[in-house]
Amino acid sequence: MHKVKIHITLKEGVLDPQGKAVQNSLQSLEYNNVQDVRVGKYMEVYLEESENLESQIDRMCDQLLANPVIENYTYTIEEAG
């Protein structure tokens, strides 16, 4: 079994209103050195061994987990205990 750690982030140049709200809140708490915040998603998917594991993960991300128009994704694959 494999554990796939997927990180999804907005592409550069895409507005991030949630990140801006977090930044403003941190600055209102006097964390004045915060210059920018980008909010993303993290998920773990557990998959059984497969011959085409990486292409299967790419298809999952492209078809459902990420919006390829405005988001990028990266992933790592680990052996699950």
C-alpha cells in the first residue's frame, strides 16, 4: 500500500481572497512582518500497488482533486505501514 501526499496550490497570479483574509487577520494581531499568505489544500490518499501509479494520481488530480486551470499540484509517494 502507498500513501500519496498531495499539495494543491493556486497558480501564480491567481487572486487568493482566503489568503488575503488570513494575512489581514494576522496583521490585525500585530504580526506586521507577514507580507503575503497563500492558502492551499493538502490531502493523503492511500492506494494499493498499481503498475501505473503516477499516471493514476495525475488523472485523479486533473479530473477531481485540483482545478488545473487555476491550481498546481505536487505529490510524494511513500510506502504505507
